[in-house]
Amino acid sequence: MNTKDEPVHGTVQEALPDLRYRVVLDSGELILCYLAGKMRFHRINVIIGDKVLLVLDKYGGKSTNRIVRRL
């Protein structure tokens, strides 16, 4: 895992309720992510198959990773 604030690329595999997503990282790891506040505010849609940029949780948690950009 990367350290705090290092962006990581991944692909959205599944959309879940409450704007949460299952994302497969380029390394093959499957993690749970939520949509960042600015993406919610600007109503940017993320769908299955989209390439996204993530910021991983600084404490190594698997459920508190943020999607910060759609590529």
C-alpha cells in the first residue's frame, strides 16, 4: 500500500448503495471506496468500468478510501 495522499489508479467493478464502489486497483487488489465530497457537490457520475484516481486511507483501512477523480 502507498502512503498518505499518493494517488492510485483503479477500475470501478461494482456500484453499491450510498455512493460506494468496489474498485480493483492496478495491482489486482479489490477495495471499497466512497465518492469524494467535491465529486458529490459537482454531481460527477461514476459508472462500472470507469478508470478512477483514488486516495488510500492513511491508516490502511479497506473501507475508507476516496475516489477523487474520474479519468
